[in-house]
Amino acid sequence: MAKVTLTVNGRTMSGECDDRTLLVHFIREKLGLTGTHVGCDTTQCGACVVHMDGRSVKSCSILAVQASGSTVTTIEGIAAQGELHPVQAAFNQHHGLQCGFCTPGMVMTAVDMIARHGGALDEATVRHELEGNICRCTGYHNIVKAVLSANEEMHGAARQAAE
Amino acid sequence: MGMEGIGARVARKEDKRFLTGKGRYTDDMIVPGMKFAYFVRSPHAHARITGIDVSAAKAMPGVIDVLDGKQLQADGIGNLICGWMIHSKDGSPMKMGAWRPLAVDTVRYVGDAVAIVVADTAAEARDAAEAVVVDYDELPAVTTSLAALGEGAPQIHPEAPGNLIFDWQIGDGAATDAAIASAAHVTEIEIHNNRLSPNPMEPRATLGIYDSAEDHFTCYTTSQNPHVARLVMSAFYNVAPENKLRVIAPDVGGGFGSKIYIYPEEIVCLWASKKTGVPVKWTSDRTEAFLTDAHGRDHVSKVKMAFDKDHRIIGLKVDTIANLGAYMSLFSSAVPTYLYATLLSGQYAIPAIHANVRTVYTNTVPVDAYRGAGRPEATYLLERTMETAARELGISPAELRRKNFIRSFPYQTPVIMNYDAGDYEASLSAAMQAADWDGFPARRAQSEARGKKRGIGMSCYIEACGIAPSQAVGSLGAGVGLWESAEVRVNAVGTIEVLTGSHSHGQGHETTFAQLVADRLGVPIASVNIVHGDTDKVQMGMGTYGSRSGAVGMSAIVKALDKVEMKAKKIAAHLMEADESDIVIENGELKVAGTDKSLPWFQVALAAYTAHNLPAGMEPGLKEGAFYDPSNFTFPAGCYIAEVEVDPETGKTEILQFVAADDFGNIINPLIVEGQVHGGLAQGIGQALLEEVRYDEATGQILTASYMDYAMPRADDLPSFTLSHQNTPCPGNPLGIKGCGEAGAIGSPPALINAITDAIGINDLTMPATPLKVWSALQGSSMRMAAE
């Protein structure tokens, strides 16, 4: 057994787990944050994407002990005080989700993607960067729309603030 | 239409919980004392079990118990059923072999469940499963339907000699043969419909909870139809009487057909919970999903389509072999018969049709309904045949289709269906215009100049949705009626709960069903809650599949709303001393027409519950239920056009545009309908270009059991889609709805294959059209050309 301490969504949390426990299982089962999902066994589907020390990672591909000491943000941690994050709001507005199972991973990937590109996103880039997130419901059409729309809103807001 | 009523483009009410990680799926459920299950599964495609030794496994850390099929059988748990009886053309009933929830003496596919391990943690259960020793005597296996029907093939079930389950026919064979004999032209083609895995992103899961004090079971499960699950587990598997079994399908992460069925795992976990005295949770991993979730399609067909000298179709003859896998799944017999061959008239007036369907056991995962269920098979067959015929006859594909369109309704096909409404010309024209069909030759020339091969292809589909009239399906062999139920409960403060037997697993019912109530009563959708997916809350329902929830489920809500409105009007008339016939409901008020008298909705609701001043003899309360049994199927139809560019160097196909023009009847929420089409198109494009379940024919091992091996469509495999609607309201239900859930998956595969074969100039190409297959076809053709 190993002791793992993480700062998750701003709170420091600890728990004991097997050495072999994956971060995603630690988050779901030890911390009770079930918004992060498991959709495959092979790091393909991206339903488990969280942010670790500011980077998006597939939490099924990291041992909980490897993550110990890091700062993790999960889907439960990105809406401020009940207000949806602009990416979450765009997914709602553009119907970028149906069954909702891939959605947490999609949103976490999209937040990271928008931050990394500093506003310079186009459809081809979004589609390319969503390669590691599988959705079976939406055909990606509205997810791509939602990401571009959120990008525009966040980038536009940043631009306005700068002016 | 109000801001939130029928036809309004309302963003979904249910989204917030999914977007913030608050969705509650079966695997998210945690109950006190819960333990974890892992299934020991057959590593062989076909083998006799000669012994099971669980002693080492039972001694492993954390293990509570290991249970096998003999114990399950001894406790009287029944075998799995097939819910639709089909008779062969000789009158004999289908030959169904036993499917035990845990195999006892024989395993028949890789993944067949043999034993269940229950342990403190999922990891411990998995470890212990490794220590279960099962002795097998391997038997020869067969994976393809053609080989299974062959001389000397391994026998999979003693009940089905030659592995033939049934040999069924529909239509007029003699008339069809006569038409073919007299034809000016006959197009002959062999059609393969590839085998697919549905792959909802949420893997199946179940949590069985036995309460010994109450002798009561609770089953959380990833189901599209929890009430049918309760009925079947109670009536056939002897798990518990219905009043002692609660089935809950909470948030469900997609289904696409694969979550209709009651699988062994639900039954075994409930039973194991009673045996062990602890709640038992099982969650499939993705490989297990490929090994055990029902697959879809897998047809091989021979087709003859006969034309007169004016290019009118005069006859269609189809001979199909459908692979049903190792066991007959719940609707497996209906899919390649009444959901398939009854659609073989397509959008065309065909005077004579005959189809023969043989279904076959193989040592593969059971095959059942997958998005479209039979209708994609019919559409792919017809639209590939039409395209081939147009090429042979030297006329344009649009002209050939136009010449043969059904143009007056109702139209009785020779294969049971009675089409009630449609305008096939409208969707064809809209699609061709949206795709700039006439500009294609210029675009092809541009591609050619860049060394690329450009092609364009169309597909005109029809489907039968809104299943289905109970008496009709009963007469065809269905074990259940296919009505739907609804209850509208108006609370004393005027807010509303709608209880429905439909189940939403991505379809957005919490929004669209609320829009219907908003439309009728003028209340905001925020004051309407949709309750579904729990047999303790909703009395009975048939669930969601076959694009039925709008056409059937919402029609039941309409009926219940009619009753609620009638009672509310009586109360309002009484309170305002007006005639009941003068009361109208508008914008959340009950008004006396032509006066300024009105009562807000909540006040009438409150009056119903205070019961201080109700019409003489009226019962208090405002709550009404209804069952709706449809009078006919509904017939969504449309035209899809794909334009592609093939790189002859690599064989890779790029989709340049994909146009969908659909007739879904009236639409409740265009945003959601478009989303349904997008998702269907992605699955259809996946079938055409990427996806195929493959088996090693010698060993029966599945070769595509992870996302490393089974090509799921990703964002960069797909284009953005161009959609339009040409709606003719359905005359058969009160809202004029036809259904939109499956169209995309039905119409898209033939459009794509027609486009790719147009691009490469080779008609013979099977799905999925992978770069290797397309490149090889091009090499073969250039070799042939070089030789000529």
C-alpha cells in the first residue's frame, strides 16, 4: 500500500492505495470524484482526461503514486461557483454532448487545447487535437463547433481585456 | 411555437450535470458493503468444460466467493431467451440452442462466461479469476456464416443441425422469378455487410443488491429498457417476482442497441448478491465489451434486380445469410427478418419482391440490433444495387431513382409495410442542390489535375421507426407489445413531473419531452421534470430503441396531457363559472375565451389539491396516465450524398463533403435532431470506411478487441456535415413525428461506397473501404488494364 497526497480542485486530499492503482481509479474510488470516466483500457478514448500540474493527461495512464504531490484539476473543478466555464457553456449551447460519458474528458482536453493555442485555433487543428478523445454520439460536429466557439469567446474576452 | 415549445431550438436541460461531472452512471453507484465481481471467461471459441477448480481462487486475498454455472442452474436460474419467434418456410419454429448465463458443459465463443469471482476490490477479483482453473477439451470452431453452413462444419448447438437456425422467406417468389425471366436487364450483385461492435463509450455495468430482510432485489444496470429487463428477469430467469425486483437504469452512456438486451452479467450479479450476502458490482472493461456486447450486422446476400426496357424495376430477389453468433440474443431473430426484409422496397415501387433469409450459429459473439437494426442492411443492399444498375444501364443514378420513386401515399409494398407519407423527390432534389451535383464534373477535373480521384455517390433510404403496433408485431412473432406509457403528475404548485417508459441515454428526452408540455400548457420547461429509468417510479414501459421515443413515447405523453387538460378545464370552468368548452389554455393560464377572465395554471392545480371547490363528484388531484399503442410504423426517409477524393498512391479516402437531406416529419427540437443525424452519420461512415470486427477463422479468436485494433471514427476522420430537412408530417401519430435516431447510420454507408467506387471506377468493393482495400483494388485494376 502507498500513501498518495494530491491537491485536487484546490483541496489537499490523501488516501491509501495499492501500488498498482491508476490515478483515475484513485480519483473515482478514493476521492469519490466520479466525473472522470473510464472508457477503454488502452489510453485511446480520453474519457479520463484531467489536468495535472497544468497539463492535460490521461489519468488511466498514470499511477496514483506517480501523481502524488501534484496538483490535479478534474471536471468537477473547472466551473467557478456554479457558473459554467466558457467551454462547458459552449458545449451546452452547441449541443456538443449527448450521453455525456466522454464529455468530461472532452471538456478537459478542450480547455487545455484552447489555453495552449492562445486563441489561434481552426477546425482542422481542433479535429487533429481531438484525436485522443473518442465520442460515439455526436459525430464530433457539434464538439468542434463548441470548442471553436469557446475559443472565440475566451480569446475575444482576453483581447478585450488587453485593449 | 413558443420560445421553448415544439420546434424551438432549446439547449438541453440535462447538460449541466454531464458537463460538471455530476452525471450518475451505474459504475458511479456506491452502496454500503459493496463488493466487486470479475467474470472468468472462455479463452476458447468452442470447447467442452471438463472441470472447474476454484479452490486456489477462493484462497486468494479478499475473495468472498467463486460461483459457477452448476450452482446457478441448481438455484433454478433460467436460460437466456430470444423474444421473437420466427418460423422457417417449412413451418417449423426456429431452432434455438440453450444459452446459460454461466456455461455449464460447453463454451461457444471467446468470452462466454464460466464463473464469477466476488472480492473486496475489483483488482482482487481479477487476480483471483486468474487462479480459477477450468479444464477445457477444445473443439473445432467456425466464425463465418458461409463456413458454418458448409459440409462438415463444427456443430455448435445440438438443437440446430447444420447450424441453421431458420430458413425464412417473405414476398412472392414465383412472381419475382417471372419478373426476372421477362426482364430487359437484370443487375446481379453480391453484398457483404460488415460486422460491427456498437461501442457506446460507457462500458456495460451492473450492481446487484439483495436485501435479505425484505427478500428484495435491486439491479442498477446500463439498460435502454429497464422495465423489459425486470419483466424478463422475473418471468424467464426466475431471479425474483416483479414486486421483489427493482431495476434502475440511471444515466446511461449511450446504447445504440447494445444495451437493449438482458445479458448474463445482470442476472449473475443479482444471484451472486443473494449467494454472498453482499452487493455485487461488475463493470466491463473495453476488451470485455468487444468480447461480450452484442455485435451488429454480418450479412452476406445475393441480389437480382430486374428492370424493364424503360428502366423501371419489375422485380427484386434477395438471398441473405445472417450470422447470429453463438447464441440467439433477445431480438436477434427479428433483426434480419421483419426489421430488414420488410424494408427491401426502399423508396421504390417494386411490384414483385422475394427475400429468403437463413440465420446461422457461429462461434462468435451473439449478433443483435445495432443502430438501424436490419434497415441499414436493407438500404445498403438496395442502394448499392441501384448504383450498380445505373452504371450498367448507363443512366444517371438520380434519374434511375426518380424513375422508380413511389409518388403516391399510402403505398402498400409487397413486403408488409404500408408507407403513410413521404416526398422522396424533395429530399433527392434538396441533397443534389446542397451538394452542387451539377458542378461535380468540374471538381473532378480539378482533382484529376492534382493526381487525385474524385467521386460522388448518393443513397436514398427509408426506414420503419416508431415500433410498433402491438397486435401486428404479436402476429409476426414478437413476445411483447410495443406501446409506450406516460403519466403526467401536476403538483399542487403547478410544477409537473412526466413519468415515461422511454429511456434517455443521450437522446435528450429531459428537454424534448418538457418542450411538449411547455407547448401544451404554456409553462416554462424549467418547471417540468422528466422521470424515467426506474421501475419503482415508472410502472411499465418498453424503453428506447428503433427511433421510437418521439413517435411512441411522446404520443403517450400527449394522451396523458389530453386527460390532464380536460380535468383542468373542468375545474377552471367551475371556478370561473364558465362553460367548459369556452376554456382555453394559453401562456400558463386558463382563460375563458372572448372574456378577460383567467386563472393562472398553478391556481387551478392548487384547487385540484385543496379540493375545497371542485365540480360535484370530481375526485381531487391532477394526475393522469396513458398507454399509447401506435397504429403503424413511421417512415422517415431521405437522400444522402457523399463526395470523396481518393489518393491513388495510398488508397486513402478523404470525405470532401457529406450532405444529408431528411424527412423526419415534425421536429420537436432541431438542435437535438441535428445531433442525432451527426452521430448516426459518424457511425455509418465508420462502418463504410473504418470499422470491422475480425476473427481468426482457424481459432475463433477475436482480433479486434481494443481501440488499438478496432478503428473507431475520430474527429479527424470526419468532415462537418451539411444537413437539411424536407418534412412531411406523419399522419399516424398526434405529433406527426417520424423519428430521427437511426437515419444517419442507415443512409450513409451506401452513399460513401457509391462515391468511392465512382472515384476509382471499380464497382466491386466491400466495407470497410480501408486504404489497403482501395489501393489493392486500384492495383488490380491497373494490372488488368496493363494486361488488356
